[in-house]
Amino acid sequence: MSTSDPELSLEGLGIAAAPAPARGRWARASLVLDWLRERLTTTPGRLALASALVVVGAACFGVLATGAEQSRDRAVSSARTGTEPLLLQSVHLYTALSDANATVATGLLAGGLEPAAKRARYLNDLRVASDALTALTRETGASARAPAALATVAEQLPIYSGLVETARANNRQGFPIGAAYLRQAAGMLTGTILPAANEVYATEAERLSSDYRTGTASASLVALLAAIALALGLLLVAQLYVARVSRRILNVGMVLGTIALIAVSAWAVIGLVSEQNALAGAQRDGSDSVELLSAANVLVSRAQGDLSLALVNRGTDTADPQDFATVIHTLSTSGLAGRIGPGFASYHAAAIRIQTLENSGQLEGAITLAPTASDISDALNRDLLDRTAAAQQRFARAAAGASADLSGLWLAIPLITTLAAVLALLGLRQRINEYR
């Protein structure tokens, strides 16, 4: 019987043949490894490997350096044109509303028609608050908290101003109910509107802090230095090997490539360090000062509002005197009083005299003395606003410097890195061609 009979084959008997061992793939891999080992035993093969490593080092440097520069540049740009201006708008919103409350209470204190200067100041505060609210609503970030808080301010502010106008109308006619409307307006402002404005401020302050952390983070600088060490290290090792096998000290292409890489590395490091220092200065001397001075301004306005509202209520108010004591304690213990300057002591002394007269039942004497405290408070507010504007200018200058420190790197890093790699490869190629 023929063994080639298909009926007697394993397939014919219904028995599947076992798959052949997968030696093909291992054989191919073995051939590749053998080829690589053979290549690496020759000088041209080692030079080709050096070329590949130089390209890898240059690519790593280019990617990491560009990433570090772009990360810093985005943070600086965001702080300079986005988060810090929005934080300033939130400061304007809160400060203007707080000052409006103090101004209207002081203006209506004596009864009748309030002084024209107080009325103009109150209306200006409302305009500033409305403009800030519009800017924040249009440009605020994607945080879920800010839009809801801004909506609260937008809904409640017209109601507040309406209550103030009602209080003003009644006060001008000598009706005591005007004080009740003023209390209601002040309660709405301090209980609903200002907390919402503070929520907006906290959101923008958090976003600005995030930009500062990104713009001054040491991780990007460490990554850049590591990439420089890798790229230059590979270039130097390759040059040492070329010098040994070619008996030549210098390879022009590789030397030029190394110089180009050193130049762009120095530019990148100096740029990132300068940007980091400038942005830190923008925070320290600019936005941090803006926040502290604005906080002092708000507390001074709040204290004056408490003092005036207590007098408007003619001795029946206990909440505002307690809040006044809290505000003065905060200013004295937080260090903000020192930022305000010697005028704070004068204001505090005048306020104590007014409260002493009020507590002793001498309301007319307290009301007569009230303009003195109000004038000191106004002077303090003006000075704090001027210093806040100066701090904002310092921020703008430092932030512009931080942005300028990174100028051109976005293009220089990839172009000069590519040039360095090409020059090094040309130098290596010249040596490889000598063995053909």
C-alpha cells in the first residue's frame, strides 16, 4: 500500500496535524540581532549607532525644551492678559460695592438731602461695580462657581439700589422709615451680594495662583536641564569616539552642532530663569500687593459703613457696632493696619470718640463729629486706591518682562536644535564615508 495514499494521511483519517513550531519568527529576530551584532563590531556600524543616538538626544532636547517653554509662556500669558485682569475686576466689584454701602450710609446720616459729593461717589461706585460685573460675566473662566455668584450679584444689585433710592426719598422728607429701608439694603449687600462677589474673587485668585505655580515651577527647568545634559552628553561621547577612531581631534560638523546646541540651551535656561524671576516679582510686588491693599480698602469702607449705620439707627443697632469691633480687630492683628499707615490710628481715635458719645446718649454730638471720621476714611480710601494702582502697574511691567524673556524661544528651539542635529550628522557621515 502506497504511503502517499491521501486516504491514509493524517488529514484523511480525520486527525489534524500539529502546527509547525513557530521557528520562523524567532529565526528572523535572530537574524536581525546577528546583523546588529555584526554591524556593531565594525567602525561604520558604531558610527551609524552614534548618529542615531545623536538624533535621539536632539529630539528629546527639542521636545522637552519646547514643552517647558510653551508651558511657561502659556502661564505668563494667562496671568498677564487673563486671570490677573479678571482678579482685578473682581477686586473692583467688591471694593466698589463695599464703598457704596459706606458712602450712602454716611451721606444719609444727617437727614435731608445728602451732600452732592457723597451722591456722586455712590453713583460712581455703582458704575464701577456694573462695569466690573459686565467684564467678569463676559470673560470669567469655566468654573461653575463664578457664573452662579455673578448671577446672584446681577440679580440682587438692582434691588439693592432700589432700596437705597427708597431710603433716600424717605430720608429727604424726614420720614424715619428711611432708616429701615437703608438697613434692609445694607443687610442685602452684606448678607448676599458681597459674599457672592467674594466667591468670584476667590475663584479668580485660585486661577491666578495656578498660573503662578505653573509659570514658576522648577519641574520644567529640571526637565530642560536633564534634556540638555542628555543631548550634549551624547554629542560629546560621539565626538570622543570619532576622535579616537579617526585620529583627529576635531570634527567640524559635530563641533558646530555642539556650539549651536550649547547656544540654544543657554538661551533657553537664561530665558526660563529670567521669566521665573520676573513672574515671581510680578506676584510679590504686584498682584499680592493689589490683593492686600484692596483688602485693607474694603475693611476701612466696611468699618465706616458700620459706624454710619449705627448712627442712622439712632442707638437701636447692636449688630453694626459689633461688626465694627471685629473689623478693627482684624485690621490691627492682620498687619493690614500697618499697610494703611498712620492715618488708621487717627481714624480709629475719631471712631472711638463717636462711639463714646453715642453710647452716652449724645447722638447729636456723635452725628456732628461723624464727618471728621468720614473725611479720614475717604482720605485713607483714596491713598489705598492710588497705591493699588501703582501695584497694578508694577505687575504689568514685571509680567511684560516675563513674557519678553521667553520671546523667540518658541521658534529658536526647534530650528537651532534641528540645525545642531544636521551639522552633527554631516560630521558623522563624513567619517562613515571614509570606510567605503
